[in-house]
Amino acid sequence: MNKVILSIVALGSVSVSQVVSASQICASEGPVPDTTPSEQFVVNADGTVCDKQTNLMWQRCTFGQVYNSESSSCDNVAQELSWQQALQIASAQEFAGYNDWHLPNVKELASIVEHRCVKPSINETIFLATLEKNYWSSTTVEGTPTNAWLFSFGDGKVSNVFNKSAQAYVRLARYAFCE
């Protein structure tokens, strides 16, 4: 009898998780404030956003995607890269008239995590089509030079257990004065 109940409970949890993964989940407003409110950002027509709090300009789309200004969406497919590829792509990237893009460090990447939300844990109005996957930072793990820090935008958690040869996604940033 207990096995039947456990099976039903397990099936119920599977169907709930499938329903939940369909869209972003955010804590209701109230005691939990937004960590990345939309008014903190200046949205530009060229596919970039500027964070007035950090003075970082970000690409709205994940690397590999192309910003579509007509539909305000990201087209094409995001690319997974190794850490070394991500660093090389960043230094060679020319986008929106700028050629000084960089792979954000772990603190910079943390600044765009929306801690009130999961699936994805980012402000979806500002950062379009963000995958619920791992995104590289440029920060090497101290004491483990073969690993780098990254964030999962599925749950907003940071991790240091990823070898630099693994594949992850990239969102590039640059320093700017945001007004």
C-alpha cells in the first residue's frame, strides 16, 4: 500500500514540475523587493541595456542570438562555449558600435541576477530570452585554476565546480556611463 502512495506522490511531483517550468516564477511583491527593477536600466534600441547602478552596459540577448528591434526579441540560437572561447569571443566582439566588450566577472554577473525569481532568475523585461542554464564569468576559482565561477539563471545560484573546458552560455558587458 505504501508503495502505491509513493508512486502517486512521485507522479504528482513530476507533473507539477513540468507545469512550473513553463514560465518564470517570482515571489509575490511585498517583503521581497526586486533586486533588478526595470527602472534601474536604460533600454537602448540597439540591443543593449545600461545599468544605472553599476554603469555596466549589457547585451540584451545571450551570445549567438541577434536582437530584433522590430519585435523586441532575440532571434537565432544561443551558443555554448568553453571558458577560453568565451574570453576570446568577448575580446573580438563588435556589437552596437562598441568593440570593448568583456566577459563579466563573477560580481558583475551577480549584479543582474533577480533573486526574487527563478526559471529564469533574471529580469525578463530587460534581459530577453535568457536560458535557464549556466553562464560563464571571467573569474577563475582561487586554488583551482582549471575552474571558473558561473551563474545558473535557472535558479540564480553561483557555482565554482565547472572546469573551464566545459560548455556554458555567455552574456557580454562593457563599462559605460549610464544616464
